[in-house]
Amino acid sequence: MSSKIPILPSKEVVRILQKLGFIKISQKGSHAKYKNYVTNRICIVPMHYEIAKGTLISILEQANIELEDFLNHL
């Protein structure tokens, strides 16, 4: 399963989250907070050059997004 998980730049992760209805509500240092007002879910995205596989899994769990749904928006 881990081979399906890409290593992406944070800008790409944010772009997909925004497509899925997430809006940036705040940022503290290098970590931005995004909220989906429909599902009332919040996720934290580190604004680093690349998002590691484990970090991406954590973001998707916070956002309650399936990996396949996320990958369909690439």
C-alpha cells in the first residue's frame, strides 16, 4: 500500500484539499490549518518543500479523506 502513496509538495496537497472544500483558516509558523465547513473537519498541513508519506496519511486521516479519493484529484 505504501507504494501507492506519493511524496508531494505541500502546494499540491493544499490545492487538492481546496478542491475538496477545505479553506485555510490560520497559520502558525510553517503549519497551516485548513477547515471544511461542510464536514466540520480540520487538518494541519506543514508547509514544507515535500510532504512525507506518513505525514500525508496523517493529513488524510484528519480530513477524513480516502487515499483513492485524494489520488483521483491529482
